[in-house]
Amino acid sequence: MNVEAQAGANSRNQAGAFNVIDVNSATSKIIVPVVLANYYGYYTVINLANTTSTPANCNITYTSAPGSTAGTGISKTYTRGLPPNGAIMIYEGNPINPDSRSDINRDPFWRGSGTITRFIGSAVIECKDSSNNPVKVVAFVNEEVDRNGVDSMYTFNTINK
């Protein structure tokens, strides 16, 4: 599903919509087909939700595509905790001063020989509990850009495998 939403020239607020994700479709492995970090101004926000009462550790493996500053076909994994029945946001906006919600923009690994990251690629998210048992999750993505005082956003559900 793809939704395009814009906020007006005098507003920094964004709004969007996505299809409700059926909890019965939750799996422990998710594919995020497009991840952007400062890619011609676009960036990704991954919203990941735990559908169980079990805490999880989620390995998020990003793989770069042509156009990324670090090169093509490069992968790196990050681990994030996901609380029971909770959610986290992975925010790849603000490449100059990335915050703790960022994986790609905070890591100099993705800059290549440059001083700032530009990333296009994908991600695979796998979540397990402390005993290495699968934990079922769902996610959706916002692809955002801020230009000339206008915010634009595309939203889509990820792919549960």
C-alpha cells in the first residue's frame, strides 16, 4: 500500500495513513524493501511493533544498493530491544545530527569516504526472545522528505515472511 500525504507550506506537521496490519499475519521476520537515509533528501522511519507479551531482541540487517556512499551490496546488522506489546521507531532523518533512533546515519561505516551518509537499500528484521525463540512482529514504513517548507510522506506496510 502506498499513501502520499503533505503538510502545507506553513506547517511542519505530517499526516498519513496505512492499512491496518492483521495480527494474524505477524511473523518473526520482516522485509523492508526500501530504506533511505539522506537519499536526495528522503529518509525512512520504520515503525516496528511487538504483537506478543514477550520481550524481543531484533536484528536489523541493512543492505546497500547502487547510489549508497558506502558502496553496493554491503550489509551490516544492528540489534534493538523491543518491549512486550510495545513498539520502537527507527528514524533515519537528520544526517547532520542523528539521534539515538538512527542506525545508518549515526554509524560512520555507511559514509564511505564522505562526511555524510547517503543510503538506499533494504532491510531484513528478525526478532527473537532471550531463548532464541521467534517473536512475532509487524511494521510499517514512512518515507519522508522536507523541501521548501513542505513535508511529503509515503507510507507502506512491510512484508512478513
